[in-house]
Amino acid sequence: MRGLACVLMFQTHCYDSWLGGDARKSTFFMWSQLGGTLPAPLFLFLAGISFALVTDKLRQKGMPASQVARITIRRGAEIFALGLLFRLQEFLIAWGWAPWSDLLRVDILNTIGLSMMLMGVACWVVLLLSSGTHARFALGMTAAGVGMSISLMTPLLWTSGHLRWLPWPLASYINGVHNLGEPQAWLFPIFPWAAFAFMGLALGFFLLSDWARKRGAATFVLAGAGGIALIYLARWLDARPRQLYATYDFWHTSPNFFLIRLGLLLVILAAVYLWCRWGAGQWGFSPLIQLGQTSLLVYWVHIEFVYGRLSILPKRAVDIRMASFGLLAIFLSMVLLSVLRTRLKGHGAEALAWFHKPVKVS
């Protein structure tokens, strides 16, 4: 799933950076950018699932709630720090034309790190109040409740005053206002993005439950069916003549759009599980699995060759055919980089090992 997120991210960034002229007005470009609404939810959703597996493993070892919280929150802080480092790198590379405010942009790594820290706090509180056989259920239900609460609060935080009483660097992490006076759709604030991480956390604890383990593949089929049901429910809710919020923004703040994307994530989860267990994922080398093992690295590197000064094609100046050749070059080079990274594993820092390793559920 992380590999799929990488490929969707590559195509979104490549076509957005390189297509120019009439190509930017084409149906092809529209569908490309629509596909770009999935990579960030995928990365956050999978971070939540991984977080659940790590938390449950630490809990099974008998660690107290405080120690579990300390370990998991520290991991989130490391990723958040890497997000700040990434912004510093991009600012230095673009020295001379990038505004200083770019240093404080809320990007996806920042949000993943913050979401993990918030999940660590939530799990710590739940584990202090619940123990034994009911802890896993309590963790999952709490995560689902927090995720839905974040989604439901998003329209209010984006439209009611925009938190103008807060300094913009802090407000930006809540609603993506940046320093432009209005929430910006191209940023990744906690509202609504952290909701995907908490929903992944809830699903992770569900997958670890005795009920889910006993049913094996049926659990994932059920998750996919539930995803389809969520999509239809969200469409039905969105078609109602009366809406819950005074300001309607389907693509950016609507809880209905959140439910649709969550449903798609569950469908993708079921499809990927079946693909890896009985499909081509069993055939041998898989570029998607390979990319998923080093998702952080390929995210970090490809940005510079697509949006940065080292862009392999002129920005906003080529047609669909040339941009597609560029996308193929980025894909192949990132797969090669990923292979080299895994072969050189152990010859560098492994601070994020459990964050971007493939997740195995038995």
C-alpha cells in the first residue's frame, strides 16, 4: 500500500509540475490530480496501522503505559523533526527566491509526526484507564472516535474566524492558514488530515483482535465491503438537501468526502491483501513492495527532481506524452534507489525503521 501511495504521488507531482498550456486544462490532468487526493491519506492511514501494531507489541511485552507512550511519542517527534529538516533543505536549495515562510509550511511529514505524537498521547490515556482484555477494544474505539471528531470539526475550524487569535505558524498546523489569511488547500494541517491516521490506528487494533485473527482473509473482505458501504453512505448524506454546516466545501473540509476517501482506503486495503496473498504479489520482485519499504527516502528524493532546481523536465512547459516519459524515468530511478537502499541497509541511521517497513499481519 505504501508503494501504491508512492506511485500515485509520483504521477500527481510529475504532471502538476511539468504539464503546461492546454494539457493543464485536459480531462487527463483532472483525473491525475484527483488521484492525488489519495497518497496523503494512504501514508497517514498506514502510519496509524503501524502505530497500532507497535503499541500492541510493546503492551504485550508488559511495558507500562508511560513507557509505551514515551517510545511511540518519541518516534513521532523524530518524524516531525525530519519534516522540519526537509523544509530547511528545500529552503536552502531554493535560496534567493523562496520566501522565509516556506520554512514553516505544514507538509505531510510534519503532519505524520504530529499525528503519531497525538496517537501516542491518546493511547497513553486509554491504557491508564483500561487494561486486560478490554484495552485493545478501548484503544480502537477511542481512535475511531477521535478520527471522526477531527473530521466533523474541520469545517468549523476552516470557516469560523480561522483562529486569527493564534500566531499564524501555530494556526497553520490546525487549519493550514499559513501566512495568507485563509486556510490553504495545498497544506496538510491536523484538521482534517490527522483523522486518517486515527482511523488507521482504529483499524490496526481491529486487525489485532481475536475476532479478526480467527477469520483471516474474511476480515479483509469485510473491511472492503465496509469501505464500499461507507462510500455509498457518504454519497447519500452529501445528496441531502439540508447540510450540517453553513459553509459547504466538499473537496477540502466535508466529512462526507472524508468518509469517501476512508471507504476507498478500506477497499484498497482488501485488494492489496488479496493481491499479496494470492495474486501477483507472490510472483517475485514487486516494484510496489520495494518502494513501500523505502517510502520516506523516495518521497524525500523525488521532490527535488520534480519540483526543485534539479527538475528533469522544464516546469509547466511540456505535453502529456513528454511528462509521461518523465514520470517513467522518475519511477524507474526511484525503484533503483530503493533497491540500493535496501542492499545498503545497516550502513546509516535507522531512526525510522519501523515507520516505513512493510507491515505483516498474521
